[in-house]
Amino acid sequence: MAPSTEPDDPGAEQPFLSHLVELRDRLIWMLVGIGVALVVTFPFANSLYTYVAAPLIAKLPQGGHMIATQVISPFLAPFRLALMAAVFLAMPWLLYQLWAFVAPGLYRHEKRLAIPLLASSVVLFYLGMLFAYYLVFPLIFGFMAATTPEGVAMMTDITAYLDFVLALFFAFGVAFEVPVATILLVAIGVTTPDALAAKRPYIIVGAFVVGMVLTPPDVFSQTMLAIPMWLLFELGVFFSRILVRDRAAREAAEAAQAAGPGPLPPPAPPPGRPGGGSQPSFPSVMGDELEPDDPGPPPDWRPLTDEEMESELDRADAEHAANRPASAPTSAPAPLDRVEEKIRRANRLRELENHFAARQVLYEVLEEGDESQRRTARNILNSLNGS
């Protein structure tokens, strides 16, 4: 039995108002979680700000210090930082509430993909922030301190500094989501790993352009952002190849289940064909490698439309019914009937959008069928390639 493609509980569909009530409840619980985390982080607001400001203070000239240009800044800047720290601290609880809201509407295979992507996106975002704090901030602030004109005292406002570092935290956190974005693009069918690998030169140039835009105008900080983005892109391509391979294996298993209780025996090679081993060689889609003496499709050959294809199948059924002896038992179908059954099975698999299994069955038709059946199989394969 093929895996279910329906939500886990289709009968539990609720009206739109119920979804709004559920969303309201989840948002309330999110706010409660942030409030509890803020109670924990607020007593350490000044210590947190001192920790975040340490990379800049370490690069200030002798006797340099930060300043507050507004009356409420000494309280508001540490409070904002404590609030952001509370959001980061409550992130697992926030993700749980988000997951509890969207999970009932997801398919089973979507849940298998969403859980690791959510967890890895959070971890990568935190890694981007740590990378910015420990590696990028010392380079940026060292560059700024070194380029300060003579006679100018470098005294940064605490609110302006907090805005700057939060923007960089966000930029590097989003930049480290490149593997997740790459895997998602491959998972939804927008692109393939091979197509992404072919665009590697453009990705590298784009990474340096993003680094130039998001960092100060020095080559060190630009490179510190561009190189990790490129390496994370390569990591995303690597895992997307694994995703495609696992998907192909799963489709092969579904094809085996759709074929019946047991696999069909491999067709015997036609007389006179070289290399009559047990492994049949599947022909090409266009029919240019069917047999050594097969001239291929005629010059005026074109793919059949759906109506013409149905007419062709009906005509083949009529011919076979007319040629079948009256005394032939109905319980043991002739070889041609078995090939026609494979064609019908391929059409059924195509309607179910199981293209991988449909192609495997059509390849067997191209090995076993007569000229009319091979032409029908080639047209179905061309329609699969064009869909």
C-alpha cells in the first residue's frame, strides 16, 4: 500500500473561526513564554549589555568609553537587549507553539521534512550570531578604530551600538540559513542539486556581493561573511543530493508495492540479441536504442495527444480481441494481453502522479511489446517528460 497522501485526520477539519481561536491561543502562550523568559533575563540586563559591548570596548583607544545621549537610554538599551535575549531563550517554546498550530494540516511526509528543518534552522541562526560576535565583530571594530581621524574621540552611543549589533546578528543568522533554503528549493522541486552545482560560480560572486552590502567596507569582514555562505551552500547541495536519493528509493519502493504482491520476472531477451544476461537493458525514452535493427521513429513521427492515445489503446484492444481464438481460456491471458495490462497500469500510475513507477513499467513494454505497443509506450513516456 502506498503511503498516505492525506492529512493525518481529514475528518477533523474545523471552520475558519476555530482556526482563528487556535491561532489566538497559540500567540497568547508565546507571549506568556517570552514574559517568563524576560523575568529571568531582566535582572541581568546591564551584565548582558556589557557582554555584548565587550568587542567594541576592547578596540576603543586608551580611556575611551561609550556614551548615552538620551535620558532614557541607560535603561531602554539594556531592557531591549534583555527582551531580545528572552525571545532567544524562549525559542524552543515558541517553535513548539508554531508546530502545534501548523502540524495538523501537514501531510505525513511533510512532517518528516519539517521537523529537522526547523531544528537545523534555529541551530544555524544561533551559529551565525556566535560567528558574528566572536570572529566578525573584532575585525569590524578594529577597522573602525584604526580609521578614526586624528583629533576625533570615538565614543559610540549605546542605543546606536545596540541597533548596529542587532542588525549584524540578524544578517549573519539569516546568511547561515543557506543550507536550509537550498534543501527547501530542492524538496519542493524548484531546482535540482546538479542545477545548483552548475551555478556555483554565480553563487560565489553573489556571496561576496552580499558580504559587501551587509558588512563595513573592508575586505576582511566581507570575506568573513562570503566564505561561510559559500561553504554552507556546498553543505546544502550535499544534503539535497541525499534527499533526492532517498526520495528515489522511496518511489522505487512504492513502485514495487503498486506492481503487485511480487516483482515481475525479467523478460527473456529476444532471439539474436547479444548479451542475453539476466539484466535487461532499458531502452531510451525516444526509442533510438530499442533494438540493433530498429530504425527508430519515422521523420514525421510526433507525440500523440491524450485523445489519440486512448483511441490507439482501444484499437489495440479490438485487434487482440478479434485475433484471440474462441477456445482460448479466459483465465490465462496471452502475452500480448499482459503487455496491454502493463500499458494500462502505466496510465493508472501516471494518473496517480507516480511517474517513476510508470516509467519502469513502460520500459518493460518497450522490451516486450510489438511495434504498435512500443509506439504507444514512447508517446506516454514523452508525455511524462513534458509534464
